[in-house]
Amino acid sequence: MPTPDHQRDLLRSTRKTTHHSTDWRCTRCDKLLGANRDGRMHLRFARGHEYLVSFPVTATCRGCGTLNQASAPAQR
């Protein structure tokens, strides 16, 4: 059974976050979607599938199904 949104928000607000500035995370559940590597986004999936893609990048979160978009590399 999925965790209700209000409980998910509470859990997210109480845990310690030590994310790198190059991480691309879901706007809803904070799941790691990719990482900025030299101006391109590095995406990794199950069974060894890895991609380096250019911006803009759009992806659906595998955890909660939210559509996320990164239009440019994050500034450090």
C-alpha cells in the first residue's frame, strides 16, 4: 500500500539530506533521477542501462510517477 502524500511530506522534511549539487531529484518524492556530468545528464537504470543525454531532460519518476524536467545543468 503506498504511503499517503501527507506522511511522505512529513518523512521527507524530517530526514537529513546530503545531496550533491549535481544530483537531479524528483520534485515530489526526492528520488534520484540522474546526475549532471560535464554539461550532460547521466541516467542509470536497472540491469546496467546507462545514458548520457543533453538538456533539456524530461523523465518520469520510477517511485511516484511524477513528470520531472531539467532545462539546464544545475549551477554549483
